[in-house]
Amino acid sequence: MINNHSKIEKLIAELCTNGVEFKELGKIMKRSKGTKITAAQMKEIHQDNAPVKIFAGGKTFAMVNFDDIPKKDIHNIPSIIVKSRGIIEFEFCDKPFSHKNEFWSYFSEDKNIDTKYIFYYLKTKEVYFQRIASKMQMPQISLLDTEKFQIPIPPLAVQEEIVKILDSFTELEAELEAELEARKRQYEYYRSELVLSNEGFEPVSLSNIATIGTGSHDTKDAVVDGEYMFYARGRVPLRLNSYDFDENAIITAGDGVGVGKVFHFARGKYALHQRAYRIVPNENVVPRFIYHYLVADFARYLERTSVHASVTSLRRPMFLNYLVSLPPFNEQQRIVSILDKFDALVNDILVGLPAELNGRRKQYEYYRDKLLTFKELKK
């Protein structure tokens, strides 16, 4: 990649001595419309292995057959999809596709324009478009926001070399993401095997081996850059300048979208939301063993015992009656040692695959921004 970067610098020095011309996106690319079928219809006709992808909001999409939507709504030319409402972003597609009617897409018939180069440039400007969109009650950008947007157009040789470098970064990132996903599945499998297959040990109720309670704070109590961790009901912890507890504890949400899921293991001083639960194992129990046990089984336990389709809130009896197959202390420690290594490998942003992936992304963003920064040609 370094050699490729040097090659680009030479190309720019030779071909763009005085800078490059900036042109309006709407004047260098053609625009396509989407399909009028509704989200409900997309869901109804979706088939996992169908050949046509319909882009909707965020990461949502549907795969459909060619005869499921009007032929005029299907595009076969490599294009840039503009997700203009809700989550504002750009996506590249080089296979048959369509998109929601409020979105639009761009393609090029100009042999001097590499569509993927334009896509990579627009990706560097997503934050700019998101800021524009945030001024609306529902985040959205207008057609003119992209049509009038200025794009630097270096010679085709430079565009293609930039695409080659950024494609290689993207492929490396995809490989790391695939490996991380595979490791996570492996971790989940071994966690279930190690903590839930302790046959021969008499189950004990959680109430007999742990203290269970809630906190006293509301989300509005949180302060930016507070001294102590403040665990609420979501995956991302907040901060507070006071603490309620000083201990090792498993934290789970009492209600909301995270109900029954175990997002946090608290160590030391922390504050707790009034609708979040703390589970503090007794001294003769390894706290991290209970943490791994609950991660593997508690949500499934709630599904098994609930008379409703889903549990919307937790009550103390749900914890008190929960049974744990508890092996001897030394065996708990052995299991925790194995699972904590897996946990660091797949979840810790300072070590393992997440750290490597994070570093790769930062490297990619650095080179992408550097490669796509041009001096404008003075007319």
C-alpha cells in the first residue's frame, strides 16, 4: 500500500501539477429513482438468496426476484445509493438493485469517471451531510444538497489507483470483521458448553448465592465526564460524580430494550439506575462465573418462564427463583479463566481482534482522507 501511495503521489505530481478541477456531482453523474413499493411489501417479498437488493433505511434491505418489482425500478449499472432520510449515508452497489423511492442513486456513463472513486470521496463527507440533515425534525437531505456538491476530479489513472488502495483496505477490514464474527460465535458456543453443561451439580437458586437489588438514580442524573461509572439500562454506561456501591457485580436492565440482557460487569465504585439490577455473588462464588452464566442463559430463562411473548420488565422473584448449576470453586475459576480470554479476544477494544480492527479502521480513514484531499485548480 505504501508503494501504491507513492505511485499516486507521482501521478498527481505529473498529471495534476496545478491542482484538480472540482465539479458539481449532478453535472458529472446521472441520477436514478427508486421503487414505490412499501416497507411492508419489501418484507413480504423478501427472499434471502434472491438476486435484487432493495436498499431501505440504515442497514435495512430486502432481497427480491426480478419479477417482484417493476423492471424500470431495477438498476444494473454500478451506482452510489444516497440514503437521504433517517440515517444519512452513501452505499456502493455493483449488482442489480433498487431503493426506497425517497432515496436516489448516481451512476456514470463518462469513461473518465470512476463511480467507486466518487463513492469513496462522498464517504469522507458523510459527517458534513449528516450535519445538514440534523437541522430537520426528521434527519434528511434534499436533492440539491448532493446535486450541487463539489467533487474533485483528478485524471482517471489517479482515480483508479485510489480505488485500488481503498479497496484493499476494505477487503482487509472485511476479513477481520468476518474473523471477529466467527470468534464470537465460537465464544458463545464454548460459554454455553462450559457453564451450562455442569450436570451432576445440584442447582441452587440465585437468591441463596447472591445479593440482588437496584439503584436509586435516574438517567437525567448523569453528568458528562463524571468521576464514576453510572450503569443505566443500556449497553453504553454513563458517568456520575457520586457512587452507590463498591464491589464486583453483574448488572442487567430491569426494563427497556435491554431487559434480561447482561451488558456490564462492575468492578469497584459505581452508580446504578433505579431500574437496573445488581447481582453480587457471595464470597464462596466466583463473580465472573455467575456473569458468564447469566450472559449465556438468563434471557433464555425469561423466555422459557414467561407466559407472554416477551418480558417487558423484571421483578425480583424472577431473579430469586432462577436456578444455577454451580460447580466447585476451583472449577468455576478454571472456566472463568478460559472464558475471560475469549472475552478479551472478541470484546476488548484494547487487545485482541477489536483492537486490531479499530487500528485498521483508523489507518484506513487516515489514508482515505489523505488520498482524497486535492488542491483545487485555479481557473
